[in-house]
Amino acid sequence: MHWLYLFAAIGFEIVATSALKAADGFTKPVATAVVAVGYLTAFYCLSVALRVIPMGIAYALWSGIGIVIISLVGFFVYRQKLDGATLIGIGLIIAGTLVINLLSQPARH
């Protein structure tokens, strides 16, 4: 169940971060509300997940998955360019997240 909370936290964080761009400096009320509710819900879900999941593992997944998906949202929704260095960096983030989660001793508990 704690893993579901972690992935819910990641999902809400992705929605909130995507809305942060749309909030345009908090000048758009609906997007601003999505940001506030999204981040509050994300941190609540993360706090529940951290009762069982080791903090380093949870945060590696939170940040790694978040960065990758937000980069894709930026590319597809906001038409932001992803150059070669960005793609290499995203690949390294994915590789690092996999190493931590598949090979780390805390991840096995």
C-alpha cells in the first residue's frame, strides 16, 4: 500500500509542477489552485509512503520519475526543446534510479 502512496505522490507532484508553468506566476487562479492542491496532496502521500519505504529509495523514485515525465510534459505540452545533453542527462537519471532501486541494500528490505 505504501508503494501506491509513493506513486500517487509522484503523480500529484507531476500535475502540480505542470500546472506551475500554467499558473504564470500565480496570476491564473485555477492553475494556482491545482498547484496548491497538487503539492499538498503529493507531500501528504509522500509522508505516508515514508513510514515504510526508505527515504533515499522513495526520493530517488520521486525525483527520477518526476524529472523524466516533467521533461516530456515540457516537450509535448509546452514545446520546450530537449537537446542531446538533456537527453543524455535524462538517461543518466533513469540509469541512476534503476541502480539505486535494483542494486541497493535498502531497496531490498
